[in-house]
Amino acid sequence: MKKPKTGPYRESFRNGSISIVGRYAAGKKDGLWKYYLLNGRLKAIGRYSQGKFTGLWKWWRENGKLWQVGRFVDNRQVGLWKRYHATGKPYDVGRYVDGKRTGVWKIYDPKGKLTRTKTF
């Protein structure tokens, strides 16, 4: 029987640059994980608990601008989430409850002007 992965984990792109850094505990992703783009910039950062997304996560675009940010509890999106246009201006903002969009979500154009709202 194969032993589950435990301890530090690293993965690299073909060019040798780092693509993933994290840690396994009893075969499941656990603790802080970082994902990188081929250009070396951070793509995503966040935590796992027993293989499930937990806490604050952030994702970035190849140009280094923030793409989205939000929280997880037990692998489900919760609370305030924000996504951004490639310009860095807000794309949409709203809340999740137990992995589902809820309430009023605000949607913006690439210049940051509120264009509409949507209720879930």
C-alpha cells in the first residue's frame, strides 16, 4: 500500500522555474500554497485544510494586477468577493453564502463605473 504524501511539495515548469509550492499532510493539501505563472509572478495564494480551500485566497493576472479575492470555509465561497478587470478597476463585487451568490452584486465597466446591479 502506498504511503500518503506528507511534507513540503514543489513543482516546476519545464524551464525550471517554480510553478507550485505547498505542503501535504496525510495525503491532502494543507497550509499555505502558492501558485506561480510561467513569467514568475504569483498566480494565486491561499490555504488548504485537509485538502479543502479555507480562508482568504487571492488570484492575479499575468500583468501582476489583482484578478479576484475572496474567502472559503470548508471548500465553499463565503462572504465578500471582489473581481477586477485587467485595468485593475473593479469588475464585480458581492457576497457568497455557502458557495452561492446572494444579495445585490454590483457590476462595473473597465473604467470602474457602476453599470448595473444584479440580485441573487
